[in-house]
Amino acid sequence: MDIQNLVKMANQIGQFFQSYPNHEEAVDGVAGHIQRFWEPRMRNAILAHAQSGGETGLLPLVVEALQRVHGTQQAA
């Protein structure tokens, strides 16, 4: 799995949701999109990348959303 491509895709999603006036809705939008439309291998790869210090290159909104996705996966 090409992590740079996943970072690019995640940032594109983040750029779309950055236009939302409510920050919480934007974070929920990114997290929800990744949970609904990314297959588990993709989600696991981007989460592992972010957790291993790979936050460089990810938009802050995406990092926050990934933390939310990780928390949801932990609770499941």
C-alpha cells in the first residue's frame, strides 16, 4: 500500500471538509468518510502511519479525524 497516496487522498478529503464553518462537523465529516469508504487495509495503514509519527504531511484536520477513527476502532 502506497502510504504517500493514502496521505494525498486523506488530505483531499480534509481540504473538502475544511470549508465547513463548524470545526466539529468537519472532523466528523473526514472521520466518517474514512470509516465508510476506505477499506480496512487503507484505514489501518493511514492510522499506523499517523501513530508512528507520520503526521508530517497530513493536514491538522485529518490528524484530528484519524484520532477519532482510531478511538472508534478501539471501542469496537
